Amino acid sequence: MKRLIRHLSLDLSPLRDSRDYRLLFGSGVITMFGTMITMVAVPYQMKELTDSYLAVGLVSLAEFVPMVVCGLWGGAIADALDRRTIIVWSELGLLVTSAALLVNALLPSPQVWVLYAVGALSTGLASLQRPSLEAVIQQVVKHDQQASAAVLSSLRWNFGAIVAPALGGLLVTWSTASAYAVDTLTFVLSLVLLWRVRSIPPAEDAAPASLRSLLEGVRYAVSRKDLMGTYLVDIAAMVFAMATSLYPFLADELRAPQALGLLYSAAAVGALIASLTGRWTARVQRQGLGVIVAAILWGAAVALTGLAPNVWLVFVCIALAGAADMISGIFRMTMWNQTIPPEYRGRLAGIELLSYASGPMLGNARASLMANFGGTRFSLSAGGILCVAAVLGLATALPKFLHYDARTDEHALAEKARREAAAAAEATA
């Protein structure tokens, strides 16, 4: 029993051993809290202003192009510039966008176009920042602690994703301005922590940020079929089964509008349970197979959500989907940080951003469009079934990803040897 508890408990060694990781972790907890509140506030405000499925779904489409362009460019500059500087200035820009949403909400007649424009701008800034945040983790956490860091990062996300949407659901029924005010405050607090992170300059021979260096990163990613599997499976899972844009309408159909925050929190509850008991994932060596199984379970749970007759069964189904998605994310992050060379880490983080951010955006647009024709329940169930079919197809088409094993993979072994040599050299010095 003690052994089982040890395997299921959290490994806190990354927080214990790295000061910079503690600062980044604390900043992420605070920022995620405010961001999740705004994730509830924006679609709710759009629904109140327009009462339109398509108008809510178009919020995600408005964010898509900035995410693609800035995500790729953010990866290029993450390998060429000081990553801490990129992170801090992007956080300041996000503070400004949150304040703009607050001002708009306080107007006598809030403008719909502001939600689209500010949403696109904030997504662009977050996409510039994210590759640097992802790449920094590889530098401030030991190689053999990367799986534990992935679990802790998921736990950080879950903290905001459970409490914040529930609070956001309460705040927006009172005033959307109050939700944006809380988000603005969290960015201020986050900046205080990020300012204390040490400078993280690029390598001396780092390629300058350019279209050429960006394309070099893309070519490297395409050459790695195992990495391509992590991207394609996640995109397929999100495009076909992501449907958070339907939650305001689903809450109305369930005759429980007060449960909106509960629906947004459900996936995070499942993900939190997966994170708290996720120490076992560090012992898994075939992460590719793990991603495939988790993505199939995600799609199946979403399909069942469309059939659930009441709020509590809907909550359970969404929670199961959230747990599966979190396990998939832990395996993907472990593969990325244990196999990608540091000189490519920023650019590959930009590509990763496209895989896990474009999918939900396109998925929400897909969900809204299908709901416009067949209703909320049809969109959920059909999307989940399509997800399962797509993932099974990719598993067949990508055998190298399916059979990936960290114990024998040349890239994982090479990166482990490099990190061990660097640690030995530092200890000697």
C-alpha cells in the first residue's frame, strides 16, 4: 500500500531544486487563475450581446491567425533572444489587453468588435510568450525531473481551471467587468514574480530570428515522425471533440444556467485528479502509445457527454474527458523536453503551440457550426465519435509514434547524455 501511494503521489523535486522554476510556477498559478475567469467572461458577454452560436464561435476564429503567426515567430525569437525578457514584456502586454476588456465592459454599451480585436491581440501576445515559457522549463529543470515537472505544470493549470471558472461563472452573472478586473490584478502580481527570474540568454551560436531559422525548426519537426505524432493526434482530438463554446447553450438546455461555471470547471476536476495521482506517468516509457490511448478516451467521454441527461452526468463525462486530456498532455510534454535539442527547443515549442492551441480554436468553431445545424447534443456526440475514428487512423498511419520507447529512442538517449555531460562539467567547474 505504501508503495502504491508513493507511485501515485506528487514528486515535488523540481520545485525543491530550482528557484527559477518556483518563480515560474507561482507566476503561472496566478496568471492561469485570471485567464480562466476571462475564458468564461468573454463567451458569456458575447452571448449576452448577440445571442448567437456563430458569434461566440467566431471569437476562436478571430484568435486563430494571430496564434499561428505569433506562435511560430515566438518560437524563433525564443531561440535567438533572452527568454526571460520575452516572457516579461509579453506579460506586460497581456496586462494591457485585460485592462482594455475591463474598460469596454464598463461602457454603457460594450462593443462586440472589442471582444474580437482584444481577443486576437491577447492571443498573439500569449503565443509570442508561450514558446519561451516552454523552452525555459527544459533549462531550469533537470533531465530526469522533466516528467515530474510536466505533472506539476498540469497541476498548476488545474488549480486555475477548477476554481477560476466556478468563480468566473458567479462574477459574470453579477458583472463581466468584475471578472476582467480580477484578471488584470493577476497579471500585476505575476509580473512581480517574473521580474525575479534570472536572465536566460540564448546560446552564443544561436541563429538570429528569421524566416530561415523558423523553417529550419519546421524541417527538424517534420523529420521526427514521433514528434509529428504528438502534434497530429492532439490536433485531431481537439478539432473533433473540443466544444467549450457550447457550454453556455448546454447550461440553458439543462435548465441550469447557474451551473455554467461548473461545466467549465468539470474538465479541470478530472485533470486535477489525473495530476495528483500522476506520479506513475514518470515510469511510462512508451509515451506515444499513451497519447493515443488517452486521446481515444477523451473522444469517447465527449461523445457520452452529448447523451448525458442531467447536469451531474454531464459533469462526470466532461471530468473523464479532462483526465484523459491531461494524461495525454503529460506524455507529450515529457517527450518534447526529453528529446528535443536545446538549440531547437524554442522553435519546436512554437510548433507545439500550434498543435495544442489551434485545435481547441478550430474545435470550438466546428462545434458551433455543427450545433447551428444539428443542435448542442448532436455536435458533442458526433464530434466525439469523429475524434475516436481520427485518432485510430493516425495510430495506423504513424507506426514510429505508436512504438516510441524512451529507453531505446536515439534522440532521448542523446539528450540525456548531453544533459549529464553538462551537469558533470558544471560540477567540475
